[in-house]
Amino acid sequence: QVQLVESGGGLVQPGGSLRLSCVASGFISSRYVMGWYRQAPGKQRELVAEISAGGTINYADSVKGRFTISRDDTKTTVYLQMNSLKPEDTASYYCHAERSAWPYYNYWGQGTQVTVSS
């Protein structure tokens, strides 16, 4: 059974930090691009950051210099370290996995809420 289970969300003040974790199971996550997306109320889901199987990283411009994505394939886990959080970072954050080669299976987690507010 394929699962992506996120954790680490919560309420934090502006300028604070959170670290999200996503544990993958039921598939060989080391062969997948792992990523974090977010969706705020009334907005489309958007890419936050992704990391390829080879370690190539891509960030949304809005989070460059503040967020860091990493992966530990020995633990089938991907992380998102979020620093200098802003109110506009408030959203549900979703873990995503997409196979690096055909067939391009992809999976989503259930999401974890991040709220940045004073």
C-alpha cells in the first residue's frame, strides 16, 4: 500500500521555523522525484520545492533562501526546513512523489497545515 505521511505542521509566529517530514512507504522512493506543494484557501496548489533522485533541487522563487528541501533515502523520508516564515506561507502542505522514469506514477500525501500568525 502506497503511503506518504506528512508531519511537522503547526502554528508559528512570523519569523519562526518549522520542519516538515514526509515518510514514504509501499514504493521505492529513491527512484522518485520528491516534492512539497502547498495550497492556501482559494488558491491553486503550487510547487514549493522538489528534489530529484540524483539530488537536483528546485525551489519556488517565493521560498528561495528561506526553505531547504532534503531527502534521506535510507529512511524513505523527505524534509522541508522552513525558516523566516511569513504569513503568506500559511497553507496546507502536501508531499508528492513522481517516478523519475516511465511509467510516471505519482502519489500525494494527505497534507499538513502550516499557519503563520502572531
